[in-house]
Amino acid sequence: MTLVLIVATIPVSSRIAEGALAQLSPELEEAGRTSGAGSWRVLLTIVLRLIIPSFLSGWFLSALFISGNLAVPMLLAPPGLQPVSLTAYQEFLLGNMSQGAALFMIILIAAMVVLAIAGLSMKLGARLRNGAAAPHAPLTRITP
């Protein structure tokens, strides 16, 4: 079931990745190579730094799509396997609105946890990148 859901989200993920790569100018890579950086260094320090936020947002959107997808589990789930989204939908159909809403809230909270982890990892990555640099002196206003 996981493999089927991943295959179902490949078009969404590939469109997001395509947009991120289309915004990246080839001149940036050429400038890095002209400055003496090798291919791997250009890839790691220029290309990946610019496209990682788009890829993370693409993964987050794909995770949201997978967590709330009802069509694929309804069509392909074996009788013994029932995802949370399908269980919540069945609770709504049976008239148990509060239980269905609680299950959907669990899905929403899980999505928010994933978003929080992604945000913290981006902040930690930025802090690690900037932590190696020398501390900046505070700017002061010079009056004539």
C-alpha cells in the first residue's frame, strides 16, 4: 500500500522538483566552475542549497497528499489493512462524527509535526552553515 501511495504522488513531487530546477540558472553553475570549484562542490554548495527548500516543501505536500488520500486505499486496500484516512471516512459514514473528526485531527497533528521537524531542520542547517563563519560585529551608526 505504501508503494502504491508513493507511486500515486510521483507526478506531484516531480512537478515541484521540475519547478525548483527550472528556476536555477545555469550561469550559477558556470560561475562556480569558473571560480575553480569542482562538479561535486558546485552541486553541494550552489545547487543543493538553492533547491533544498523546494524539495522539502514537495515532500511535505506529498506527505499531506498521502495522509489524506482516500481513493487509492478504497480501491486497493486488502480487507485486513485499513488506513487511518479510510477509517475516519467510514466513521463519518456510520454517523460517528466525533470519532471521525478525532481521527482527522490526528492526521492533521501528524502533518503539523512533520512540518515542525522540517522547519527545525532547516533552521539547524542554517545555523550550522553560519556557525562556522566568524561572528559579526554589531553595526553602529556613525554620525559626522
